[in-house]
Amino acid sequence: MTDFFIRHRKSLVWLCRLVVGVTFIFSGITKMIDVWGFIYKIEQYLAVWDMPEPRSLVLVVAMALSGAEFMFGCFMATGCYKRTSAWLMTLMMLGMLPLTLYILIADPVSDCGCFGDFLVISNLATFLKNVVLMIMLVYLVFNNRKVDGLFTSYSQWLVGSVAFLYILAIGLFGYHIQPLFDFRPYKVGTPLLAADTSADEEEFVFIYEKAGERQEFGEDSLPDSTWTFVDRKFVGGNADDVRAFALFDGDEDVTSEVLSLDSIHVMLLIPELDKIDVSSTYLINEMNRYVDSRGGKFTGVIGTDETGLDFWRDISLASYELYTAESTAIKEIARGNVAVVYLKDGVIQWKRSLNSIDSDTFASPDDLTLDRLNYSGTGYFWLLTFVFAGVELFLWGVDRSGRAVKLHFTRKSRKK
């Protein structure tokens, strides 16, 4: 058996490198694309453990963990920093393995969020995945440095620098505007209103916790603010077409009335009123005046109770209609403390955070002002990815050329 491992060491090392590296790359990039989703997942853990932390700190942790996973994955998959990457990834897994075991046993959340909303796997599958990765990493700790990588030691820092800039750009775009890829049901080009909005056919139930007790609630019977949201569960209907978004005016469900087809409809989404910057109210009111002058509809949706609506009316001088919705459902539509969704005839045209809209946008508006705020997230993603892959390929070519020149002169000197 020992002879087998020695004879096939190179193949085994590269197999482990690729499996571990690609898994870390995939995990890091899916979380960094939707960094808001990862922030919400971390805050969900902290709520379960009764350890609230400032969102600014959670943001730093979310981006650092996602970026580290992606960077380590790139190093491992290309054979860069062979000793360091193997040890650092092993140390990371020493923390993740007991955490996922705890999640498997205690079941504090429905999924660990290791691949964001792109791929949701069970807690058991997550734990078994980490066990396999840990076994491979232990093998790599002792054997990774014995097999050459794709790059020489003098060019590894360039590989890391390009990977860092790439993943940072993806994370900053997702945080300040919207995720480059939308993994949720409400993608651009889809109608916001579900095809079937009958109140008697619930498709989701929401799980809340209070005093250690968990209870399930329907969309029309959500509990008061003394309960803490834990998770939501799909219970019926078509999972591909389902919408869990419901608007309320007091206790009345007004989803179909508010989201009925209109030529222009701009929705302001505020999932957590305590996270909003009051200075943004000027831009919001300017946007409302513009939409109203074009004969469109401007509505605000707040993830709170009636008291919160009165508070928002007072501080923002809102002259537009305000409604409430479940905070998690609002976050499903668009990411950010305050987000804006633009609809035409009920279909989502674009969505972005309010901070990504310049305050002078509506200073001298015209009929195309809202349309000019449109963008292609997937287009930016593929552009960044092609540039990243092209630069890394170029560096590999230069690195290989340097190896060839060095080998050539080494052979010539030996002949002499």
C-alpha cells in the first residue's frame, strides 16, 4: 500500500489539490458574489447564540472569510505556496469541522450556508463534505510540497495579487450595488407578483423562536417583534415559481392590489429600519417626485410594524404609500439596508441598493433616467472573470517561458 502511494504520489497530490482547491474556490466565490446573503447567515448564527455584533464587523468577517476561501482555493488548485496553503486550509477546517458537527447535532439553522444561496445542502452533507476535505488536507500537509505546482516561487505573489483584486471587485460590487448573479427567486426579468396569490394556498411557513421555543407561522399570521426569525420552509406549490412576498396594510393583505400591473412602479425596500441612514431621505423623496411626475407609482415597503411606519413617515416626510412585509421576504427580493426595485408592467427591470444611485441623478431628469440605471450584473461578472483568467494564463505563460530559459542555460552549462 505504501509503495502504491509513493508511485502515484504526483497523481494523488494533484487530485487532492483540485478537489480541495475547487471546493474552496466555489465556496468562496458564491458567498462573495452574494456577500449580503453571507452577512445575513452570520447574523442568523449570532442570533441563535445570543451574540449580536455590529453589522460593520460582520461585513468585515464575511468578506475576509469568503476572500480567504477563494484565495486559498486558488493557491491549492495551482500548487502555489504549497506548505503554507496546506497548513492554513487545515487550520481553517479544524474550526469548520466541529462547527458543522455542532450544526448537524443541534440543528440551530436549516443549512450552514457554505455555498450561499447558490447551492443549499443538508447539514449532514455539509459535515461529510468537510470530513472528506479534512482527510485530503492531512495528506497534502505531508505531501503537497513534494510535487511542483504550475508556477515558480518568484511569481506566486502575482498569482495571489490578481486573485485578490478579482474576488475583492466581486464582493464590493455585490455589497454596494447587487450580487452579480442573483441566486434568489426574484431575478431581473421575472414578474414580482406570483401567478397565484390566493391567500388560502400557503407555499411557505416561517419559523420563529421565543424563549427557546420554536413555532411555525403562515404569511398571514406572523408573530410580533418579541419573536426572533429563524428560518422559512417550503410546504407546497411549484418551487421554481413560488413567491413568498406579501404586502400588508395593517392586517390586510394588499399584495395583489399594490403589485397590479402598472407602466412604471418603483419600490423602496427597507428590511431593517434601524439600519437606515436618515440622510438618504432626500434622494428618496426626489425619486418619488420624479416617478409621480411621470404618472408612475412609488411605494415604500418596511419590514416592521405599524409603529415603524409612523416613525418613517415622521423622519422622511414620506408622501408615498407605505406597507409592511416580512423582513426576510424583503431581503429575498433585493440586498442592502435600503434597496430600490424598478418594475414595468409588473416585471423587474433592475434592482440596486440606494447607495449606488448618485444623489444628482434626479437633479435634471428626463424620460430615460430610470432606464439608464439599468446594468448587467452577469455581464460584469463574465468580464471580470475573463480578465482574471486571461491575466493568470498570461502569468503562467511568462512563468513557463522563464523556466524554459533557465532549463536551457542550465543544460548548456552542464555540457561545458
